[in-house]
Amino acid sequence: MSQPQAATVVTHGGRPHGTRVTVNPPVARTSTVVFDSMATLKEALAERAHHERGLLYGRKGSSTGDALEDVLTALEGGDRTRLFGSGLAAISCTLLACVRPGDHVLVIDSCYDPVRRLCAQYLAPMGVSVDFFRPDLSDFADKIRPETRLVWAECPGTLLYEMCDLPALVAIARQHDNITVAVDNTWGSSLLYHPLALGADISVVAGTKYLVGHSDVMLGAVITREPAASHRIADMADLLGHSVSPDDAYLALRGVRTLTVRMEQHQANALKVAQWLQQQPIIRTVFHPALADDPGHALWQRDCKGANGLVSIEFDPAVSELQTHAFVEALQWFGIGHSWGGYESLALPMHCRLYTSEAADDI
Ligand SMILES: *Cc1c(COP(=O)(O)O)cnc(C)c1O
């Protein structure tokens, strides 16, 4: 059978099977699981020891969470998905699963800002050295060291949506032994961009954004391509005690059911707004990879299945910081707030410098 389309996966994935079943998976709220015999308990423990699923204890996963994981695994073409209580928890657990003291990590300059802080305030004191590379890969090969164990990419990048040629990055990384390539795929949210198909080992998604889609749940997911990476992530998540409530998994799964139609509308709306913004004299640059003159447009066309609702603008230098604040406050239908991916529109003044190589020199 051919691979089902994404719209089919989000409609049919994670649904109960049987001769007479509920349409949706039940919300399996429980802290623990009871067994009818020692033999059954032993069987469950043996399954877990072999990294098979199977109910054992609330923290280790629920059938509701499994249903959501199955949909994300199918969307990204992975081996396994592990859920987390936030996108950042998924990121930190991935970093911890992939590096040891003495290792070296290469992080893309356009990364989500808290990743920088995690590197500076946690990995560095732990004896893991970190360098940053440019999304255009101009300095990437030169920065790889014998002890490089992890490359952390994000594509398109945070805030300016810089594209990175992921297949080219992977080709360079594969010339060395033991480098894991992980990608923050929150922009693509398992639908618009498929890092695993482009050669990466791990895709990390902040489900809080478009997967959930309604600004009512915090969630993260790590999708892995090979069983070895899946086991590493699952073991570290178990060690650190990560777990997701079945209620949150259920809400996220309900959001995912409409992911494809929401994204089409977000994309259409954003492109219209972005094109209008480009016509405004006080605006110097509009960042959105679906715009024909965006520097990443060709790579976006090659590697992405569409765009989302994110648009960034850079004002003319004559516009003061206070004026940008007044602009944001004057918007009638936009709230002022962090995050994105919900049904509502948000706007926030930011300093782009935080997301460039200059900021990398600060740590
Ligand atoms: C929001 C975000 C995260 C973190 O997700 P949380 O659920 O807020 O912890 C990670 N990466 C990117 C690119 C994000 O935008």
C-alpha cells in the first residue's frame, strides 16, 4: 500500500480498532496499572526492557498518549515518537540523551533562543563545549571536531525563518563518525517539513504551537528515525521522569485532526498579509519563506510542503523602538504575547540580533 497522505493520517491515525469502538481513543487517566498475576507483570516488564510499548506505570505513557505518538510518527515517517510536557522539555531531553561531558555540540545560529541559554547555562558547565554555525553552512564543516557528537539545526530558523540546506548539512555530518543530527521542526510541525526524510536522525516539535493549535496545552514531541535513537530518547525521558497527562495528549490529538486544513488557511492568510506589508514604505524587510524574494525561497520550495502563519517584519531604521511598540499596541485584532500556532493572531516586538551569529559571541 502506498504511504497515505497527511490529511488521511491526521483523520485516521491513532483511532481505536475493533468491531465496535469509540471514534476517539479514551482519555486513560491513571497513575498506575494493575496486573492480574505476576506472570502478566513480568511480561510487561520484559516488553519494556525490549523498548516495546505496553502499559506499566502512568509516568511511562498512556494509551491516549500512544495514539498521539502514532499519528506524529506516521506524519514524520519515523520509527517512534516520545511525548514531553513542553517543547523545551523535548529539546533538553534530546540534548542530554545525545551528549556526555567532553563532547562538542554544533548549534545553528538561528535556533530558538532558550536553546542558547540551555547550552550556556547547563551544557557548558557540564563540560560540553558548544559552537554555533551559520544557517548557510558557510562555516559548518570547519567547525566539526573529532569530539562533535550532535548537530542541532532548526529550519526554517526562529524569527527570520532562515532556510538551511539540511540534506547538505547531513552529507557533511555523515563524513564523520557518531554525529547525531537533530532538528527543531516546530515551524513545520510534522506537516510542512520532514527532517527525517531529509536525512536527520531526530525531529523535535513544540506541539504547543500548531499541533495543538488552540493555545490551550503545552506539549513537546521527539520523533526518531532509527530504533537506536528512539531507545536513547526513551531511556533519558524515563530517567528524568518526563510524562504527559492523557488529557493534554487528548487535546493535542484533537488539534491534530484539523492540522492540514488549519495550515492551508494560515498559509493563505499569512501570504496575503506578508505581500501587503511588503508594499508599506515604513517596512524594510518582510521575512516569510513563501515570498518569492525571500532569500530562502528556493530551498523552501524544494524542501517544504507549504508555509504557516508566521511573518516577521523589520521596520525602516527611522522607526524608533517606541514607535514599534505603538504599532503593536494599535493593532486591533492582534494580542500582544509570546507563542504562536493558535487560532488567534499575536504580535510582539523582538530584537532580531538575538537570533544572529553576533549573539553567539555573547556566551
Ligand atoms: C515555542 C518553541 C519551542 C518551545 O516550546 P514550548 O512548548 O513553549 O516549550 C521550541 N522551539 C521553537 C522553534 C519554538 O517556537
